[in-house]
Amino acid sequence: MAPKDKDLQEIYNRIFQDAMKYTDRFNIQMVAATYIAIAMRLYKTTLAEDEYEAMIQTIMESEVEPYTPPKETKH
């Protein structure tokens, strides 16, 4: 894996872990909406308008798998 890919995977894992912690206290849809709003704000800050629109289109067309929490084991 290229260093850039490793960095992307690392930050994804860290932020996803944080998001899951927030769902212990807040509704999961509130957490998701907050992360989307933050992402859109960051994209809007760093991208030109046409790049921003292309990014939003790419996001809308992307398929993602739902999160399935790991099953707890009983000892």
C-alpha cells in the first residue's frame, strides 16, 4: 500500500472510531449529518466551484456498505 493510501486509511479509521463513540451519546443520523456538513464545508473551502460540484456528484454516485457492529462475545 502506498504511503498516501496508508495515511488515508489511518485517518478514516480514526475518524470512524470517533464517530462510533458519538453514536453512544447521540442519534446516529445526527452524527452522520454532522460529518457530512463538516465534509461539505471543508470541500467548499478548498475546491473551486466546479471541483466542488464534481466531488458532490461523485459522493452521490458512490456505493457504500452499511456498518455492521461486531458481535459481542459472551464469556
